[in-house]
Amino acid sequence: MKAIIGAKSPSLGVSEWVQGAPTSLEQEKDKIVLVEVFQVNCPGCFMHAIPEAIEIYNKYKDEGVRVLGIATAFEDFDKNTLENLKMLAETGEVIGETKNALSAYGQLQEGNKLPYKIPFPLAMDKLSKAEGETTHEKIMEFIYPQIPDFDSQPEDYRNQIIQRVKDYFNAKQFSAETFEKFSLQGTPSAILIDRKGILRDVSFGQSGKLDSMIEKLIAEG
């Protein structure tokens, strides 16, 4: 089941909860749920998105808002692993490009550790071995949700995008259930679900609108 904004949200794909009590969207009904989707090897996730999610957690935790973190993997499968997520949850230590970028900006403590603790539950996306031929139909199913007016674009542009998506599929070792179910474009991404379990928003990168959207959902009662 693919996620559709304005419809009931599908369940999250989770292989293991590494921090906090295991939960699900069904268990969180009657609450507003923000799902912060990140990769362990993603500097922008740790410089911007996760601190923002922590702010939202601290600001709204007593107002019926739940924040959940899901680590996914759509690239760098050797770094975006369950083991590295567990290390992050247990020790605060980061790896790879995240470590390099945060270190360059002076944002790490000794031992390559974050200067803050992630306070909300953390889980690993459900990964399965990528199988099947990269067909033209599969490529177009991936493109259309992200570029609805794709067919009206110049031919050179269309061919470039098709080739990039083909290369992406050919290099992809695993499929990540939550990432694909919600048609995410990358990390960080935020998934926002209202008290009735309706998917209200999916955003990629820093939209700057999360706080106001959550305020609006709280006001809806």
C-alpha cells in the first residue's frame, strides 16, 4: 500500500526498535505523529533535521505529539546499517560523512560523539534484498510521483532523468520499506500523521513548516 496524503497512513516498515519501547502507528492513534526519516551517514540529517525534531519533541511532548525516528538506507549500504544505528543510540557516536562534516563544524564531542542525546524512539527501516529487472515501467513508476509533469519536459532532460534512475536501481542493493512506501525523495524526510491516522504531509529536506503544521493539527483537537 502506497502512502497518499489525505488518506489513512500505511504502517511503518520496521526491522527493529533500537531505542524506546517498540510501537506502531496503530498504537499511537489519537496522537499526532511526526516520523523523522534519516540515514546514519547523512550530515544534513544531524546538522538540521534531528535537532529540529528534538525541539519539536521537547516543545510538544505534553500536547499529544509523538516523535519517532526511523533510520533508512537507500545508498551507502555499508554505513547505513543497523549496527551503526545501535552504536548511535547507545553511545552517540557517528560515522562516515556525518562524522567528517560535524567534526569540520566543531559540532562533535570527544570520541566522535553528538553533543546531544536523541530523546525519542529510534528504529531501523525494514530492508530487503533488491530483486528484479530494472524495467522501463519500474523506472517510470519511480519518476512520476516526484515529477508529475515529466512527460512535458524536454527530451534531453527526460533521458537524463531516466538514465539516473536506471543507474540508481542498478546500484541499489536493498529496498527500504518505509522509504519506498511513502515515496520519499531522500533524507532527511518528515512524515506527519494526524490524530485520526490520516497522512497530512511528507516533506524532504528543510521545509521550515513543521512547527506551524503541528500547531495547526493541535488546534484541530
